[in-house]
Amino acid sequence: MLHYPHDYGALYDPNGGLLRADRALNAYHTLFRRYGGVLRDGEHVTSVTPGARVTVTTSRDQYVTRSVVLCCGPWSADILKPLGLHLPLQPVRITVCYWREKDQGSHSADKLPTFFDEKCCGGYDIYGLPSEEYPGCVKLCLHHGPTIHPDTRDATDDIWVTRLLSDYITKHFPGLDPTPAVIETCIYTNTPDRHFILDTHPMWKNVVIGAGFSGHGFKLAPVVGKVLSALAQGKTPSYDLTPFTIRRFSSLSRL
């Protein structure tokens, strides 16, 4: 199934695996509603006004609250600038490719582990998951992409990404068709150190910020939610948040 040079090294973790994102999100939403939460989809946030009470204005309504958690993904920089924060958040577009098995079932989860290949293609990282989301297709992507603004994500040419991945598959995955069967896109919001931002605003402690998840935040969503919830309630989280503070970018943020 795999063709790599004999001097290639690997670290295998039998406890590793994959998350079914659609089912996880559905579970989050179900529990949120069960405990009284209300989901308001499709509302563009136009402004956040801080103060003793925070006002969030959207394209449909206005909300006033004692505290707010801002998790704005690739739009975080745009939302935070009017609040005096200029953080080094860089959205990048990721080309998500799925590659068809030549023999059905040959790369299923019981045969192919989730993997991450560091600095393998011109200094880039590649990651892959077994056949799961699309039956008969392996997810294999570049952990890198061109810098973008999220509003114009589709204006970027990333043909070079699929060519690089196709070459990688030709060399190392003989059981896969080197032409992508499905191509999708997603967005990472990277920080320079690839650590999250989990903190309160330096001036308004009732404005909580979760941003810069750098392409590896989803698997930690439950504990991140726990931390942000504690901060929103004015409590001290039970985890050391030193690596995730805004002040580590103090030279790049100004109030």
C-alpha cells in the first residue's frame, strides 16, 4: 500500500484516529439546544461595541449581553481591529482533496492510519485520513496554502497544490488514482507560532476571544469551549493558558 524509502522513520500511536465532524457538530448543537441555547445562523456580524455590556450588531438583529465570546474564524482580524487589536492572524486556503482507491476497501480505517508527513514536499507537510467521508476515497492534503482574505477565498489559483499532491501519491501511494476524485476547500487561520488565542480582551474582560486555531482546533473543541466558557463567566480556567494569551503578540497588537 505504501512505498517509502528504507531510511524513512515513523512514530505510530495506536490511540490515534479520526473524528466524524458532521456527527460531532450535530451532537454539540443538540446538547446546546437541550440546555436552552438558541442558534441564529446566517447573520453577518457588522459591529461589536464593548463596554459594561457588550452590543453585537448583525445584519438581522442587535444583541446586548454582559459578556460575549468571539470565535470568528478567518474573519477574526476584521472583527477585532475596531476593538483596538491588530493580531497576526493569517487566513490561508487549504485545498482538500480525495483520491480514489484502485481496489475498493484497500485503504479503509482498519488498514490505513491517519498520518502526518512532516517537511516532505519542498518543506511542506502533508496529512491524510483513510477512506471514510467519501466511500472509496482517501483524504490526502497539503497542510499549507496561499494566504487569502476569506471574502475572496475562491479567487486564488491553487493548481500547484493538486500537482504536488498528485506527484506525492504517484511516488508513495500506488493503490490510489493520482487524479483527485473530489476537490473541496477550507480555511485555516494561522498564528505565527501555530498556537491558539484563548484570552480576554486586554481592556474589556467581558470580551472573550477564541481565534487562530491554525488548522488543528476542531479535535480540541470540547476543552476549548470549557476554557472560553470559564473566561466568559469571570472564572479562572483549570488549565494554564500562558501559551495562548494575546500578550505574547504584544509587539504586534496595540490599543
